[in-house]
Amino acid sequence: MNAFPVKTTVFFGLSSALLTAVLYTAILLWNGEALFYWMTLSFLSAVSFLLTDPRRKRVNALLIMQIILFLYGWFSLLFLDHFSRLALSILVWIFIGFGIFLLYRLNVTGRKEKELKRIHAFYITAGLLVGAVTLFVAFSFWIMEGTSIFLILFLIPFLLWAMLYKIRLSAWEKKKGSQIG
């Protein structure tokens, strides 16, 4: 499964752009915060779903980027003083869940060997857990200490996970290549 269904990428791209516009407008109108950089990155990511050909690696990168951007949007919603905060939070988590579902569908299903499916399933699940714990600890630190350069240190576990995932996939490809030859 080298290409992802075009309808799915177009739907996710359009709906991501719409959700970005809704979140940005809500935060701007009710809290007076202009999250311009977040909105720009989120729109660029959403439009990239529409403009790129649906190759697996590109869609993977865009999905991960969009999930991270929606998490940031959700964190910004936590400080929203309006009755729509709950509805918008639920909507953001639906999109995050749909993005995670698409990641699993792209990497774990299809015509792949059983071992490769297990590798993807394990590392995606581990990445979600590492990301959730990392974001929770970083958010807690941010609430207690405020903005600091040390918040970048909380990216280390996530980067370590990404390196281990890449190393494991490379080792699997080498092993597969040595068995064929």
C-alpha cells in the first residue's frame, strides 16, 4: 500500500483547515490571543494534504505534524473562557483520534509482512504513550514554572522514540534484504 486513498487525504485536509479556522477564530475572539504561527503551520499542513500526492511517507509526516498541531491547539483551548470550550475540545480530540486512526490504517494494514505490521503497531502505540506522557509533564512544568528554555528538554523522549523507530525499521529492511539475497 504505497499510496493512501485520495478521498481520505482530501477530506482530512479540508476538515483540518476548517477546524483550524474555527479554533483560531474562537481563541482570537474570546481570549484575544492571536496564535498566528500555529494557525499558519496548521493551515500549511492541512493544505499540504490537498496538494501532495498521497505517498505513504508524506502522509505519515503530515498526519504526525497535524496531530501535534491539534494538540497545541487543544492546549490553547484550555485557557478559553467561554462555554464552547468543551465542544471545541471534543471536536479537537475527534480529529486527533481520526488522525491516529489514519496513522494505524496507513502503517499497520495492507499487504505487509506480519513482522512489519507488528513493528509499526508497537512503535506507533509506544509513540502515542511517550508523546502523551511527555506533553503532560511539559504542560505541568509550564503551568508551575512558566515559559522556559528548559521546555525543549521535554522533547528528548519523543526524539529518542523517533530515532529508535527509524533504527528498527532500517534493521528490519536490512534483515529482509539479507534474506532475499
